[in-house]
Amino acid sequence: MRLSFVIDVPTSRVGIGASAFERHRFYPLKEGLEYLTRINEWHLSHRRFPPLYRSGVVYHTEPFGDEDWCDIPTCLERGWGDCEDLGCWRVAELRHSGIRAMPDYKYRQIGGVTVIHILAKWPDGRVEDPSKILGMKGEYQ
């Protein structure tokens, strides 16, 4: 089964303060990351999967403009995932082992485009980057 969502997010701060704009702008992203993480938690509770870092799955970026959010079985079938796929898999794995991790993100502007990178955040605030661990070069793409 394949689910697709098209979600409009604010791109202008007109009439919105800076902190409210950031909350509104990234709210759909945060909810989407939580959704993918929970789907992966469900998979982990119903079937055995290899741990992410021993799965053979590697980091691979999608073509610019394409964005498929893939669950654990899909990543295993393809043999790769990009940052949200790997980050949400890792967070689900941590949660499944009793660690209250959260999906997290960082972003930057590159030539008028907002580039977002997904990470796994541990309860103590440490940030883990599954994409880097699995082969991503550079800071983030």
C-alpha cells in the first residue's frame, strides 16, 4: 500500500511572529515524522527485523523534489533510505528497546530553498545521525 499526502505549510511570516512562524512552518513535518516512527514501532512489535545498523541498508538521497517516506520493510526491500526513513527507523528501534527517543530535525537555507535533515534525539538531548553513520557525506544535503 502506498499513502501520499500533499500538505500546505506557511512560507511567509506576514502577520505571524518569528517563533510562531517556525512552529507553524514545521508542525506538519514534526507530525509526519512521529507518524512514520509509530508505523515503524508497529512493524517492530509484530515482526523481527535486523537492527538498522546491521541491516545492510545504506543512506541514499532521493532526486531533488522527490520525497518518499518509507517504513522499515520498504527500506529493507530497496536496500537504502534517506534521512527521514533512517531517522524514524532508528527512533522506533530506540523506543522499542525502552528509550524515549524522538525524531528531530535541523534545517538551513541554500539558495532560497529550505533543506531539512532528520535525526534521532535521545532523551538526554544527544543527537544521533543515522544518515551519516550509514554513508551520507558532508554536513547534510
